[in-house]
Amino acid sequence: MTSSPFRPFEDALDESRSLSLLRETLAGADDGELFVERRRGEQIVLDDGRIRSASYDAREGFGLRAVRGPVIGYGHSTELSEAALRRAAETARRAVADGGGTLADAPARTNRRLYEPIDPIAAPGFAAKVELMREIDAFLRDLDSRVVQVTASLAASLQEIEILRPEGARLTDIRPMSRLNISVIVEENGRRESGSMGGGGRTGLDGLMAPEHWQGVAREALRIAQVNLRAEAAPAGVMDVVLGAGWPGILLHEAIGHGLEGDFNRKKSSAFAGLMGQRIAAPGVTIRDDGTLPDRRGSLTIDDEGTPSACNTLIEDGILTGYMQDRQNARLMGADATGNGRRESYAHTPMPRMTNTYMLAGETDPGDVLADVRDGIFAVGFGGGQVDITNGKFVFSCTEAYRVTNGRIGAPIKGATLIGDGPTALQKIRAIGNDMALDPGIGNCGKAGQWVPVGVGQPSLLIGGLTVGGSAG
């Protein structure tokens, strides 16, 4: 596989015979498509002044899907050939063997382009990327003599897809992605703490490798590590929590966003099932999933079924107004597809997934959001978390947080976890800042074993009465 244009129906498969086989496979089906993909990726990791790994991955393949009602037949292969396509068709056909379905209408077409069709791996060259890694290491060690370890990674990938629909349409998308991450460990008096920062999007590497960008990322990673050096043990108990703007939206993504995906609601396994049109959040809370933001990590010109992405309002002024839908679940629920049919690769079937999910800004100054807190914490950064979709219960660990007393930010704390459930947390939002921000481009989302890039965002939020896990003392 090379960097030459991806033309699967000119170079490997005959379009006419592929279309004929697709139509035979989907006879009596409700929906389906032939999804063909080529993906290439490169990653360089520097650790402690040395290149720890440098990898390049290239793969291609196809997935053939047949859908009837709630049943999916799927065959896939890494071999782009008519023989492999026929074998996959035999597998997919079993889902619709007894027929009876009527093919759904084709997705709408779009000429919109949300990102440039560039190859972020091609330039700059490998030597320049390695030199940048070493510059980052030296820069951080010069900033603070307490730095004992620096880890930096630079990643770029290109996903090229082509979807053949049974009505004969061919839909294509070229999806670049790039990312720079920096982590640093500092040590003082035998105590070690870390900080990390990074980001990227559907762009080339030039902007990420510019000194004015990477130096800011490095300084922020160091700042977080320095803050954690003086952090005290987190308190424990039920208290007010202020979430910072931007990346803390990952809590909303997990605790609320997944529960608003169509499949969970069709199967009534979501905490929000059956609540359409009802108040599920405090007044002023408006949440959108928007795949149309240019160059953002979670954005898609078309989703993995060929539906153009959209800006979908999920909650408006506290009222549940919409779910995120792929074509199958939308049809079964009598709704419209929303451009949220996503898959990790050709080897996976699409399902409803988030793109860029965020809460709109309110009218409160961020300082006034904090001013209302008598005794609580201010959570700025988050690490890992766990969520139960059926009830929305979540546990999230904070990577940067502070004690708040009488409206004033106090000492940093470490070891804090936030415990609660999405439906209750939505109702307990008492203040919404006017400082909505999106994350820097670091989100990955897992569902049913599939991982896809996503974006999150929110303004500063005051949530009354979350359980904070920490130290009781």
C-alpha cells in the first residue's frame, strides 16, 4: 500500500460487478452498503531523551453489511478482490435470507468539506519530527531543574473511505488526523508528580510543530505537574463541585452522551429511555452533538454510512429533544438519521456514536460561578472514568483540582474522584458560565469494543451535591 490515490473500484474491484453483487446480497433487506477503507498511521514517541518507538501502520479492507429490522449480517476482509467480496456476501446474506424488507432511501448528498484532503504523514519529514521531540525534552528540562522525565509523542494518520450504496451512489471521504502529546514528571524532596497536555485535530502537523504551539503545550504540562507537587489530599464527602470549561465536558460525554445514543434508547437500556419531550436537566442546559465543526477531532463530512454529519440538539433548555441516530436505529424508532453512524474500521459495523458533544454557554461570569461555593472543589482536568449506561452512574478521577472555600480557590488537591449519576447531575446544575470552550483535541470514545475520535466541550458549571471520593481527613 502506498500514498497513491485510493481508488478501490478502479484498481482492485470492478464497480459494476461489485454493485451487482451488493444488490443481490441486499434483496429483501432494509439497508446495507459496501464500505471500503484504507488507513495509514505513523507515531513517534520520545521518552527520557531517547526515541522509545517509531511505528508505521498501513491496512485496507472492506465490510459488506445487510440489515433487516434489528438484524445485521456482516462480512469483511483485508483482501480487496471479487472472490473475497463473494465470500463476505454469503455471510451478510444470512441476515436477510427470508427477505421481506424494502430498501430505505439513500442518504442525502453533500458538497461540504469540513477538513482538507491532506496527508499529514507526508510532511514534514521523519528527521524533523525526531528533532522536535528532542527540542521538547531540552526545553522542559531548561524550564525547571526538577524535571526528571519527559515523554512526547507525535502521531498522524490518514483514513480514506469509499461507500458503495445499492442505488449506485459512491460516497467518499478523506480524513486526516494529527496529534501532539507531552507528559512531564517533576521531583522534589522525594515526591514525584506528573502533568500532561496535548491535542490536535483533522489537520496537518505543521501547526502542532510550530514553536508557538508546542512550547505552550509543554509549559501547560509542566504547570500541571508543578501544581500537583504541592497538592494536598482530597477531601471526601458530598459537596458542591465546579467543573472548568473545555475538557471537563468529558464527564457529560460519558455520563449523559452515551445515554442519548439511539440504540440504548430503542432497547430501553438507557436511563433516558422514554423521556423524550420531558425535563431531564436544569433550566438553561442545552447540549448539542455537532459533527460539522471544521477541523475538529470528532467531525465528519459524512458518517460511516454516508449520511452527512449535522448539528443535533439533544437537550434544549433542560428538555430532552433528540437522540443520536444511525440509519438502522432511526428507521426502527421512526426517526431520521442524524449523521452519527460510526465504526472503528471496515472490520466493524456502524452504530450510533457521538462526534463533538458540548453544552452551550450560559450567562454567568466564571468568577461568579465559583463565588456561590461555600465548601467544595474546582475540577479542571480529568483522567479515566467509568459509567453504567443503564443508570448513568459514573466515577471520574481528577488530574487537576482545587479546594474552594467561601468562593475562593484554595490549595490544589490530589486523589479526588467524582461520583454520581448523569440524570441527577443534570438536575443539580445551579450555574452555567459564559465561557464555553472545546477540548484541545484529545478525546477517544469506546463503545462495544470500538474506538473512535471525539470532541467534548462545556462552559464552567456548578453542580450542587456530588460525592467526592478522597481522604476523609
